[in-house]
Amino acid sequence: MAMQLDQVVPFGRSLDEYQAMFSLSPDDLGKKIIGVADGPASFNAEMYAQGRHVVSADPLYAFRAAEIEQRFYTVVDGIMRQINETPDDWVWTFHHSPEQLRGRRVQALTHFLEDYEGGKTGGRYVIGELPRLNFPDERFQLALCSHFLFLYSDHFSYEFHRAALREMLRIAREVRVFPLLTLALKPSPYLMPLLEDLACDGYHHEIRTVPYELQRGGNQMLCIKRVGPPVAAGYRPSEQCSREPCRQSRLV
Ligand SMILES: C[S@@+](CC[C@H](N)C(=O)[O-])C[C@H]1O[C@@H](n2cnc3c(N)ncnc32)[C@H](O)[C@@H]1O
């Protein structure tokens, strides 16, 4: 389904935020990385400036730079007003104030826009929409997804989340997702049943506490890895798993 720009909050984060959210080590930064739902984050641009090649996939990249920029400035003040009206919902340790947060979002957008057209030509910004991504199996070592899955649990179904995670695990050997809260600051109701399903599929997971918290309580990152050989195309292991949690979660 074609994306409407007015459905998107084109807020993007920076490299240091990605490093904190995803616990990225120097070794991780050297991996073949895809940022799924990267939007107007400056992660890709900043990595490129360091001589690294990240691929970002997002339906937003169907739009031109000027359209993305206009959308950002249409919504930014309304979002900042909502943040100011809900002071108890936010933690000001990484970002020290709403004003600094706004400044950093503008900085990330500016950096992204400067890199965008050249990065598109170079194949670093690719139009792509979960739950299907047009990459071969195991094209990447690490897939990152920030502020999309789990956060929008009220907008996207359980089945969407499961298909999206499986797709990322098809194209990358390891997947990391942050945060695990919804927009309402509640743990996503999908998380635990999804972990049961993925365990049946043969994936290992770990939930790590990370040094990034803006939404109050949102300082946990999910890391999922495949162990063993790739899953054969078309094979749906959890449909054959007889463990009770798997059978129950298939009913969700
Ligand atoms: C809040 S932004 C997060 C941007 C970036 N990951 C960050 O944290 O700075 C959410 C992004 O999800 C993207 N998005 C929406 N639907 C998507 C889908 N089906 N597949 C992939 N990305 C999607 C939007 O275009 C938007 O750029």
C-alpha cells in the first residue's frame, strides 16, 4: 500500500543515539548493516562520513527531500507541545531538555537531507516496506529497527509484527529492535507471544537494558539471532511446533 506522507512522523535519530539504543560495539559498526524504517535518521549519513556503508530501507524514500523536510516542519512544533504537556512521560538524561531534543531532531534531519539524494543514487536509501523487503537471504549481518515495531502496536497487528521480524531475520543473521514500549508507554502486548513463536522457529533472543531512555521506561532493546543453518524458504516451523505457547500464540 502506498504510504501517505501525512501518516508519517518523520523524526530521525543520530548515530550516537543508534549506538546507545542498540548497544552497538566497534565490532558491530563494522558489520554489514541494514536500518529498517530508518526514515530521516542521520545514522546512515554519519556512518557514510566515517567510510562505512549502511543500507536504509523505508517507504518514506518514495518522497523527495523537500517533501520530507516540509512534513517535518509541519509536525515538529505540535509534537514538542505534546512532550511539554506530558513532563512525567519523558526522561531527560540522554537529551537534557525538550529544546535540546528539538535541536537534535533538526540536526539529524539536516544531516540526512544533505546525504539523501546522493545516498539514493548510491543504493544506501532504498524504498522498502515491511513485512516484505527486496533483499536476498542473509544479505546483511545485522538489521536494526528503531521506533517502528512494537512502538506502533496499536496501528499494526500481531501478524504484521511476526511477519516483519521473520523477514528481517531472513535477510540478516541478527535483528535488534528498540524500544519495546508502545506510544502509550506500555510494554507491547505482542512481545512475549512473539518471543515464544520465534523460539519455536529456532531463534534465540535476549532483552538488554541500554543506556538510552527518552520515553519513561523505554530503555530495553530486543536482540534476536538465528543459530544454526538458514531456515529453508517456505518452511514455517512454528506452525508445526506442538509447544502450548506456540499453539496459543498462533490464535492471536
Ligand atoms: C518514527 S520514524 C523512526 C525513524 C528512525 N528509525 C529513527 O528512529 O530515527 C518511523 C519510520 O517508520 C517508517 N515506516 C512506516 N511504515 C513502515 C513499513 N511498513 N515498513 C518500514 N518502515 C515503515 C516511517 O516511514 C518512518 O520513517
